[in-house]
Amino acid sequence: MGVAWHYNRNGYFSVGSAYHTQWLHKFGANELIQQAGSAGDERVWANLWKLKVPAKIKIFGWRVLHGLLPCRGILANRHIGNVSSCPVCQEGCEDIKHLLFSCNRAKEIWRLLGISDEVHRLLQVDRSGSVILAEVIRYPKKLAHLNKVDLAELILTGSWYLWWERRMMVHENTVQSPTRSAMSIVTLTMNYQKAIASTKVRVGWKKPPENFLMLNVDASYNPDRGMGSTGAVIRDHTGSFVIAGARFFENILDAPMAETLALREGIILAQQIGCSKLLIQSDCSEVVETMKQGGFSATASAAIYEECVQLWQEFTSISIEHCNREINKVAHEIARVAF
């Protein structure tokens, strides 16, 4: 009986496609590959990409889950090289399970990290290293003795570090002692988490509730010339642009007055388009706090605030809140253009 195979994606038969078919026939049912594939359920993948570890370590985890690390035992099984022993401990066949969990150096590092019991429990069942890692990622667990570091994050980072050291050894480079390696793994894991926690989250403009319009106001002021300008932009609950306005003023006393004028011009603009429910955002905390306290002011802007309060009464629902410059960027640019 002859051997037949399907043509490739281009519709051609080739020696390459025949080799690929033969490879799948010989290794496609390999137990390690099957186990790695079965490990990839949705929870594992979802948890993997959410782990607080560097992207290169996540990619390493993806390769482990697919059984794609070029360990000596795996390569020898595919007739690539004829040496399968572990280059680190020289004991046993080097596959993913041995490299990451069964090797003497790996066991010592896990012991120094205080998770040898967890690793021992995972090794009780005879399964591949890919499936063991998937088991760790599937069920998150915090480690109290390491400031609540996630077990999966520590093991994945430690596994990547073991693989990096193994490559160093193969290329005859010196590696650290297990104690220092364990310290490096903990430091790398915890420092990355601290870096993420301290990263400033960018807060952008948010849409107002349905039936409301959002008014952003800002001002530009030149103290040397005593001149300024105002900018206002109104958007609806879908985030769509409704209208914008700008005005230049030749005589303004100070920057707070310019910001107060921006508020007045913005409210007038909202009235002109028939708005009855309005949310206002300004990056001037003085204007926001003054309006929240009824608009009373003993500054040079008192008359402008009084006018704003009168305009305020014409709305069914109206409020004002402080925002940062980034959120108010459009109104700021409009004010600059008017200047």
C-alpha cells in the first residue's frame, strides 16, 4: 500500500510537504506534545498573559506550555544530536520536567525559595513539565512568606532563570551559586511587581452619561501683555463632537480671571445650543472649588463668578469637576489658537 499526503497551502506537492507529513506521523502523537496541548485551556492562557512578569518571560512560558524548549532529550528524540543527558547535573535525560523541576540545581533553588513542598506536590503525578507549569498557572496562589508574591509568577520567573543559566553553562560561562540565583529570582519577581504598581495609569477623557453633554473649558494668559483667550469644547454621551468656541480678550487682570472667563464663555456656548443637562470639567482647581461653594469670591473675578451663578440657574442639571491637563487638552489647544 502506498503513502499519500495532501498538497500544501499553495496547491503543490513537494518534498518538503512530504517530510512535514512524515514528521507529524512520527512525532505528532508524542506524549509530551499531547500533554502540552491539553494544558492550553482558556484559563491557563488567560492567567498566563495576566501575570505580572516581563513579556519575555511570558513568551518563555508560552514556549514551555507548547513543549518547544530545545532540551537535549527532546532534540535527541527528534534525531537532532545524540546526547540527551542534562548539561547541568549530568544525571538523567534532559526534558522540560527535568530541567525545571527534577534537576538537582532546580530542586535546590526551589528549596531556597521556600516552595519545595509545592514543587514536590506537583511532581507526585507523573506528567510532563508543560502540564506541571500549566497546573501552577491555572490555580493562582499567593505566597505569604514572600510578601504575597503569586506562586505562578515566582515559578515562571524561576524557570526562565534556570533556562538562562542552563544556556550559560552550555556555552561554558560561569553561573552563580544556587543561593545567589534564588536571590536574583526573588528580586526580579518583586521588583517587576513594584515597578508595575508605581506606574502611573493614564486617565483619559470619559464620556458623560446619556442625555448629558460634557463641557471642557480652559484659558490661555500672557502676563506680560495682560491678554488672554478662552477655549471650550462640548461632546455628547457617545464621545462625539458637538460644538466648540473660542474668544480673545485684550484686557485680563490675571490667570484666575482668564479661567473664570473660560467657564462663563463655555456655559453661554452650552445655552446657545439648548443644552439642559451639563457636566463641566476644568483644570483650574480655584474655579471648581469656588463654583462648588456657591460662586462667592472676594477676588477681581467676583463679578464674573456672579454671572456664572446666574447662568447656572438656567440648567435642569449642572455640575463641575476638576480634571488634569491631559483630559483638558482639546480645550487648552482651542484657547491657544484663539490667542
